[in-house]
Amino acid sequence: MPWRESSPMSERLEFVKACLDRTEHIIRICDRFGISEKTGQKWLRRFREGGPQALADRSHAPLNHAGRITPEVAERIIALRRRYPLYGPEKLRDWLVLHEPRSSDERWPAVSSIGELLRRSGLIARSRRRHLSIEQAALDSTRTRALEPNMVWTADFKGEFRLRQNLGA
């Protein structure tokens, strides 16, 4: 006998079929499927409202984000950046807090959010980091380059210190 493949969707459909058969109590069917009665009722309600496709997994992402920048605020920040093109996100936020204070409910976005908004709007270009290879870093350094093990030895010198007086003399 071949193995029977199972997925959450197929298990939910089997559960609904067993419940619609009406030969067994829902509590026993839930026990057989290893779910709580509350979860079983949820799947039955979803099936009745939307059919088999309603049994699919749903996104858990929030519908609205508390920290999302509103279009009005975004326009204000972009306009201010165009007015002061040399101001970065931190200075722009400080200017807004100082000149256009808001209530405690409506605060100006964080510096990182302002920076991301300006990047998405094309008003800030990411700076390219210069990565040096090991050989370039060694040549740029004032240290002696070790070409083989134990070729370069170092000592940690802390400066001058007082020695103990000769006690025998």
C-alpha cells in the first residue's frame, strides 16, 4: 500500500468531510484530528463562509502598520529635503521637531525611517564602501608583513616602570 501524502489543506478538508457526515460528535472528530474544538469550529465556519478555498492558510501580517509614514508626512519630509539638500535624516528630523512640533500621538518618524524614505525617493545615494584585500591592507599598514610563521614577533610595551630596590646592599 503506498504512503498517503498529507498536507494541512488536505487534513482540513478531511476534517470538514467528517463533520459534514454527521455520524460522530465534533468533539470526537477534533480529538481524532488532534485539534481543539475551538479550532474545529473555526475551520467549519470558514468552510461554510467560503468553501474549500477558505481553508487555505491566511497571512498573519497586520493590515495596518502603526509606524507607517503617512503620505502627507512623507511629502513634508521630501519637500524639506529639497529645500535643504545638505541636511541628512537626523538634521531633518531635528528641524521638524523644532519648527513643527506635533502632539504626543502624532510624532515625527524616526531618523532611520526618514533615511529610508529619502533613499527610496532617490534623494540619498548609498555610499560605496571600499573593501581592501588582505594584500592591500598589509601594504597600506605600517606593520611588518609576516610571510611565514614566527617571522614577526611583537611585545606589548606599557612604558617605563619603577624597579624594586636591591634589598641586600
